[in-house]
Amino acid sequence: GENVEQHPSTLSVQEGDSAVIKCTYSDSASNYFPWYKQELGKGPQLIIDIRSNVGEKKDQRIAVTLNKTAKHFSLHITETQPEDSAVYFCAATPSRGRGSYIPTFGRGTSLIVHP
Amino acid sequence: EAQVTQNPRYLITVTGKKLTVTCSQNMNHEYMSWYRQDPGLGLRQIYYSMNVEVTDKGDVPEGYKVSRKEKRNFPLILESPSPNQTSLYFCASSFRQGANNEAFFGQGTRLTVV
């Protein structure tokens, strides 16, 4: 089945700096890669996603990049703000094989933005 | 408002006492699933359901049961809870099981088994 590795587990930045979270996946059949943000006391919420036919996607201060050859994808947050502080999860979803269409999540990154 | 509702939010119970965590969604989603979240381990899938009366095991199903008698409800049952099931549980739903479908998560249920 799919295996997703996520790094770092904790990321501490100053307000205004950029933050980058990286994930790798193992199953070449994965073709959908969502990112979720989990604020304290809440469930994860989708913030951006990317499909395998796209290399980069941007939405205001957040962007995702995907390298299918290397099997890794990243989340980039620019001009970080204190409200960006949360746990971020990446996920990979295979389109065929055992576990198809079931997302496998990374272990999460706790992002702390210091004012 | 479109949402996934879990109850209870917090639960403390004793070893061996059967409990049920309810999950309900109002978006007419076909696909529902349960996850547990533990420090350093991320979100691990317990069970999922592709539609009414169709359920299957996820990565960590031992000690859990589920049922899907109606489309909107997907309860998680712990027949004989043990301390290693102390965790934060999330229910999620999406329009259908498939790639490119956003999963909507409930607020979570924090379970402590003593």
C-alpha cells in the first residue's frame, strides 16, 4: 500500500518568513495530493490540493509543488502570519490497486509562527 | 450548514465498557470513514464505508466495529475498550470514494479509557 513520509514534524518560524513542508510517497499510482490544516480543537480542513497532471498550484499565500518522477510534493506558505499556526497534513491517494481512492496521510507538521 | 457531527466530543470510560461514538453528515455523501489521531502517528484509518451496508477495514481496525444502515450515519463501536484505544477520533465524509474528492472532517472525539 501507499506510504507517506512528512517532514519536518515541527517547524518554527518568525512572522513574515516562509515555511516549507515536504512529503514523499511510495505508490506511483497515486494521483491526488491534498493538504489539510488542523487548528487546535478542530478537525482537519482541506486548504489546497494538486493532481498528478499539474506541477504547481497556487492560492494566495500558499502553493503546492509536485514532482512525480521523484515522488515528492511540498507545501509552501509565504509571508506567514500567527493564524497559520496549526498542524498540517499531506496525503496521497492512489487511483488503482489495493487501497485505491483511499488517502494515506503523513504524520503531520506542527507549524508555529511567532509574532 | 454542511457539516459532519460527532458525539460525544469528550468521553472517559472504563476498560471493557461498550461504547458508541456517533457520526452524522448532512451532505448526502456516499463515502464515510473513521480515523484515530495519536501523537507522532498522524491520522490512521480505522474503517471506511463506500455506501449503505458496505464497510471495509482500514489500517488499524482491531477492537472496533462500524455499521452503515443509513447514508448519513456511521457510528464507531468499541465493544470492549482498552487503554490503548485512548485517542482522538475523527469521522470524515466525501461525496464518493475517489480521487480528487475533498474529505470533510468532524470536530473530533477525545476518548480516554482507564
